[in-house]
Amino acid sequence: MKRLVEIRTYQLKPGSGARFHDLVSTQSVPLLRAWGMEVVTYGRSLHAPDGYYLIRAYDDLAHLHASQDAFYASDAWRQGPREAIIELILTDANAVLWLAPEAVDAIRRSGDPTAPL
């Protein structure tokens, strides 16, 4: 069964890449996972120190909308890392596409330097 994959990219304020990564890895991603979202991988762009990506997978478009609507309306997000994260973002863009489970697993492994390719 194919997975619906969302690729979210961010252009961050100059010099904020390290701070953004710290917030995402220690606060945002654990919170997303606690809410049941499948975070495939995330991290700093290889081509720009203030570029960033977050890749998540869903069952379908309805699952994406329901998951994100619930999460982004939650007190855990709104009273948690939301403001600190948003403050560092200049622009963002999303792309959503269908991928085979094997492709999602390959993306997951490529984002983890300890995982075998």
C-alpha cells in the first residue's frame, strides 16, 4: 500500500539553523510522534545552513488533514514549542506525493547516518 508523503521545507532566518534543529529534534519531533504522526526524517539541508526539511508519512489525504488539524490546534503545540519555532522561519513550502513503502523506508534510512543503506 502506498504512503502519502509530505515534504515540508523551511528557509530559516540567517544563523538560526542550529537553534531550529535543536528545537525540532528535542521538542517538536517528540511531540509529533507522541501525537501519532509518522516522522520519516528531518534535518538541516545539505546545501544551505539555514535550510531545513521535515518529511512525514500518512495513510491518505484525510489522515494528513485530521492528524495535522488535531496536532496544530492542541495546547501541547500552541503552549509548547510553537512560538520559538515559528519565530525562526522566513518561508516554508510543502509538497505531497504518493510513494511506495520501500521508498519511504529508503528515505528514512538515508536520514539516519547510523542506518545501513
